Amino acid sequence: MSDTQPIAAATNEARKGDVVAPTKEKGWFYTDTVKDHFFHPKNFLEDEADYKDAYMGMVGSPACGDAMKVWLKIEDNKIKDFKWKTFGCASAIASTSMLSVMVTENGGMPVEEALKLRPQDIMARLGGLPARKVHCSVLGDKALRSAVNDYYRKSGQIEKIEVEAGRIIDKVLKITDHDIEEAVLEGADTLEKVQQRTKVGTGDPSCIPEVEQLIRFYKEKYFGA
Ligand code: FES
């Protein structure tokens, strides 16, 4: 099957970042690379007992209730082994499988370099993902960050630990930047759509300029738009 042949098609038109089949101009197609990593995942963890001493990170996605666990073995500050398990969908499996290859190839990526990887870097190696599935690819990346924090904690590099703390944007409804990030990852790409999901700014309109700035920031971060 070639990259342009669909295994799934949606009725929606393509969005920026989608992999588009030229003949159909629709945006819901998986590349051969995505399919390969989904059907033959690399570095999937079979037995947790072998990795009880590895550095471990876990995240859950509020978008779909899925969870991702990552185990790392690190030597000389390089990632020598990256194993993972998830309840996530095909896109989460394919993108985490690719991430595991990227950080362990060529003798292992230095930890700080791995932290600089962006969702678009994984996307580029996969040949793209439907834009609506980008939030799935973020699961592996967030679990990697959580496992690296475990490494920093256990190796005494406490000053390097980065914990994502939500910042309140809408003081009336107590809506944080993470709520807006999740809305953008779920496909809300305008203020109106983010408001439909979160109601942000309806109780405190003074925060709307900041919300618009955050929407631009997260669109650029995850979709390069
Ligand atoms: S991981 Fe939940 S929809 Fe992809």
C-alpha cells in the first residue's frame, strides 16, 4: 500500500498539518511509516520486572483518558534504552515507537537534546499525522519528560527538574494555560472554538488577549501554524 492510500477517511476537509491524499484532498490518512510503527511497534515493554530499576514516567491525557508509561536507561547522560506502554490509539503507538527509535539511535541521545525534541520532529520522521491526532503524539513526549525528571531526582540533579504547573488565565472560572493547551490539542484553533470547549473569558473578558496569544503559541508549538 502506498503513502497516498487511505486506511481511514473522515468527512472533514484537511487542516494544516494533515497528511493529505492528493486525489481526495481529505486530511485523514496514515503514512506507510505510521502504519509500520503501529503494526510493528519498536521498544514496546513486554515485562515490567526487567525495568524495575529504570527511570519511569507516566502521563494521562485529559483529551481521551489514555495513559502512557515510559522507562529509560541512561548512561553517561545518554538515553541507552527507551521502553513504553500505552492504552493510547494507533497514532500514540506509532509516534511513541518513533520517539523511542529517535532517542536511542546512534548510541543514544543526550538527555538535554531529547528534551528539545518537538512534536513536529516526530511528525517529520513519521511523514505526518492527521492534525486531529497530534495530541496523541504528545503523550510519549510528556511521559519522556516525566521519566527524565525521575532520572534527575534519583541522580541528584534536582535543579534541572521541570514540573509543569498550570497558570490561571481566567480568574473567574479558574481556567489554566493547560486547559487552553488541551483545547488546542483537541483541535480548537480559534478563540471561538476554545471558548466552546472551555468557556474561557466568558466570566473574565480581560483575559481574552492573553488567551488569543496562548492559542497562537500552542498552534505554532504543535501544528507549526
Ligand atoms: S491517544 Fe487518545 S485518541 Fe490517540
